[in-house]
Amino acid sequence: MARYNDNNTVRVFLFVLLAMLFNTVYAADEILNSENISSPRRVELRNLLLQDCGSCHGMTMQGGLGPALTPEALKNKSRIMLETTILSGRPGTPMPPWDKLLTRAEVSWLVDVLYAGVN
Ligand code: HEC
């Protein structure tokens, strides 16, 4: 009986380990692949950009309370800095964090849109 339980513990342990490994690989894939974002979600994200982000950055991203987010304004700014700013916000400034509402893949896609120009 004791032996049966030991074997079972090993099986459960291995199962959990495999599940964790699988989850890590799957999650990493999810993060990198912004191609996975569905077209209806893209429409929502574009609306968010124009309305929510636009309320501070200007409806045409020319700037307002927040700086301009046009291709011209962003061309020398790194993707990692832009993505981090959107995900974590800028503490001490009005720029809020969006990591509760947006995934990394979605933020990455938004940065693609900003580099290319929203309009
Ligand atoms: C409540 C106002 C507000 C909202 C809403 C807002 N921002 Fe900002 N954002 C700011 C401000 C202010 C800054 C400048 C912060 C500073 O002083 O460093 C900023 C900075 C940024 C920057 C860095 C720009 C740079 O040149 O360094 C990016 C990128 C950005 N915001 C994207 C977004 C996106 C995308 C959204 C919507 C998902 C958004 N912001 C919503 C106010 C806002």
C-alpha cells in the first residue's frame, strides 16, 4: 500500500511538472505571436487606441495631455520602451498601466499600429 502511494506521488509530480513545462512553452508562444489576435479583437483594440488612448494622446495621436504617438514621433523610440510604458504606465505621471486589460501580444500589436500610423 505504501509503495502504491509512493508511485502515485511520483506520477502526480511528473504530471504537474509536464503541465508546467507545457504551460510555459505555450504562454511564451502566446506572448510572441501577435498574429493570433482575432479580427474582432483588432477592431476593439483600434477603438481603444482612438478613444481611450486618444483622450490623452489626441484622437489623431498628435498629442494632448500625453505626447504625440505618430510614426514620426515614435520612429527613434524602441519597441521595448513603448511596450513597457503601455503595460506598466509611468508612475508619477497620468500615463496609466494597461496590463490588467491588455496582453503582451495585444500591446505588441498596438505598437505595430502606432509605428505604422493609426489612420
Ligand atoms: C490619462 C491620460 C493617458 C491615457 C488614457 C493614456 N496615456 Fe499614454 N501617456 C500619458 C502621458 C501623460 C504620457 C507621458 C508620461 C511622461 O511624462 O513620461 C504618456 C506616455 C505614453 C507613451 C510613451 C511615449 C513616449 O514618447 O515616451 C506611450 C507609448 C503611451 N503613452 C501609449 C499609450 C497607449 C497605447 C494608451 C492607451 C492604451 C495610453 N497611452 C493611454 C497619458 C495617457
